[in-house]
Amino acid sequence: MSTSPLYAKMSELTQKGESFAVVTIIAVHGSSPRGVGAKMIVLEDGTRIGTIGGDCLENDAADAAVQMLTENKSGDKKGEVPAKVLSMLLEEEETGGVGMLCGGNVDILIEVVKPELQIVVVGSGPVATSMMKMADFIGASGVLIDPFPPRGSLPDSAKFLNTRHEEGLRKMHIGENSAIVIVTRHKNDVPALKAALATKASYIGMIGSKHRVQTIFNRLAKELKTEPKAFVPRVYAPVGLDIGAYTPQELAISIIAEILTHFRKGTAKSKALYAEAKIA
């Protein structure tokens, strides 16, 4: 596969919200099947697209790439996008090589490519529009879904789907890089939450008092014939970090902060606590 189709595949995977690794030969010493610049895409399941030359070399490179993808997905890297350079000896395994007879060695760069954070807000009120502005500010992709026009201006980067919440969520490609935040009018919470739970979104949040959240959980549980507690592991509700937020803008900040804490594997604790401990 030539370089151009590889880049097209990278773009396709990114648009789908899928993580993948790119393996690139960055240096060649001696004899090697492929030269500097040869690339290969490795998916989370080990699928390879493209070639860097030689099954043994590719096997070892793909194994290393899958391990990096797994570590990154589990949160071991705390939201960092890892990259690693490995030196591969193209000799027999008995001499410390990868099982080839070329006689040279290559340096490969493995980079994990993560899709950008996508923030999908279900609703169109002041909190929803404020969240779109915050999403734009942090460089995330923002999408607003509601059958009513937004009650506030949206940044140019935001997309607005003028449709029912459940229909909009079904039409979108929502992957593990997505956060869904439900800030609808009360009567739309149940269908919106049901549709959100059917997606692969890594984060789902719903605004409301504890009583409102419990009521929505009870109604949806009855419809799905399950227990309300079944939703607890996936749904942040009431949504947002406790920062004493009061205005729609402040609520948007608290929600965005919680989303970042979730995706970046943060603690949401004040760094001053660590400084105080070290000073003491």
C-alpha cells in the first residue's frame, strides 16, 4: 500500500473516533527490506495496514504497538499520547534478532494516534451553549443536538443538529473519544439517556438534582426492565465537579472539568495539597 492510501486510512480512522498506532522506519543500518519512511498502521486488535517489510519485524513491531495502545486505553499514561523508538536487529533470534537474515538493523518509531475529544451536548439552553464555547476553547469537537434553536450564540467550530435527541445520537458516530452531556428539558431526559447508553461514549453526564436523577433512572429502569443502579457505572449524575457553580457559564466549566478529569485520568484534587505535603 502506498503512502497516500495510508494517510487516507488514518483520516478515516480518526473520523470514526478510533485509536491506532503508526509504525515508521526512521533509520536503517545495513541491509533491510524497506527503507526510511516505510509506514504501517496497527489497530487495537493487531490488524496491520501497510508494511515495513518482513513478517518477523512486523510481528514484533505490531506487538509493541498493541501493547502501547492497550496501556494508553487503560489510562496508564494519564491521557498522554505515547511514542517510542525501538531498535530492531534483523538477525536470527539466537543472536538477539527478530528472526530475519538481512543482517542489518532498523530503528522504528511507534506513535499512538488518538482522535480528538468530542463533546456532544443534548439540549440547547444556556448551559448547553456555554459548553459549546468551552469545547471550542479547549480545542475539542463540539456538537449540539436539540429540536429547538440554541438560546445563545455558538462558536464557528460547533455543529448544531436540529432534531430530536435520540435521533441525533443515533445518526452520529460516537466512539470512546466522545462525551455526551444531557441538559434537556425534563420530559426528554429518558429517551436521551436511553439513546446515550446505546452508544460507545466513554463519558455520559446528566444535569439535575439528585431527586430528578433518581426519577429518570427509575423510569428508564422500568422501561428497560433492569435496576436503576445499573446506570450508575456509566452515568455521571448529577453532572459536574463540585466547584460551587451557580451560573450557566460556571456550570459549563464544572462539567468540562469533570470530562477532562475522566479522559485525562486526573484526580480533581487541588495541586496545593501536594505542595503542602512536600513543604510540611
